[in-house]
Amino acid sequence: MNMLKAMVLGFIAGLIAYVTFHEIVNAFFTNTAYWTGWERPSWDMSSNAQGIPFLASGALIGGAWGALFPLLFGTLPKGPLTFKGLFYGLIGPALIGAMIIYPLAMQYNPQYESLAQGIFLDGQAAAIVPTLAKYAAYGASLGWLYGFFAYKRLP
């Protein structure tokens, strides 16, 4: 398989993983019976500052992280892709994306004043635990879906 096809499959897998598993875990943490301090609604169709629904912009970012998956692991990676995806989701989108890049980009935006805005989400466990759980689920499902799409069988 060539790299372009692998990146397209990774993009599709990342998009599907974001819209399903990432948002299902987010719905769990939004329920106050299980967790408090997490305000972000699941499958949020309200517009962000650019006028794009949060779900659509998140799905595109999830697809972009998915397109990077074959660059790191190769077009036809060997081994347990679900576990590789789990660690990829924790290190890439969660640690680098959600805890460093996103807070730095949003720290001066008044629309997000109520959210934890510092690097590593200001050390707030109410924000860190859901973020790690969401992106672990995203990464594991990304690896599983990419393996399914690339090998035409369940990994």
C-alpha cells in the first residue's frame, strides 16, 4: 500500500474514531452522576469562534491525527494496533495536542475563559482525567479501525 492511501485510510479511521468513541467517553464524563467538573457537551453542534460546529472541527482534527498514524507506524504496521493506537492517542492528541498546543492557542480567547487554559490544563484533575480517557479511547479505536481498513480483517 502506498503512503497516500495509508494516510487517507488513517484520516477516515481518525474521523470515525473521534465521532464515535471519543464522544461516547466524553458523554460518560459529562454525566454528573459519574464525574463532576467536565462541562463540554458531547456531539456539540454549536459554532466555535470560526463558525464551524465543534463536532465538525473536532472530527477534522481527529482525521488529521489519524492521517499521521501511518507516518509513525508504517503503511502496514505489524503487532497489536489497538495498543499502539492507545499509546499514540495518549502521547499525540492528548499530551501534545490537548494539553500543550490547544491551551496555548486558546489562552487569550475570551470565549474559553471558564476552561482550564494553562499547559497541562492547569493541573486540574477534573479536566486531565477526561482528556486522557477520551484520547486513549480515540487512539485505541483509531488503531483498531486502521488495522481493519488496511488489512481488510479485524486486527
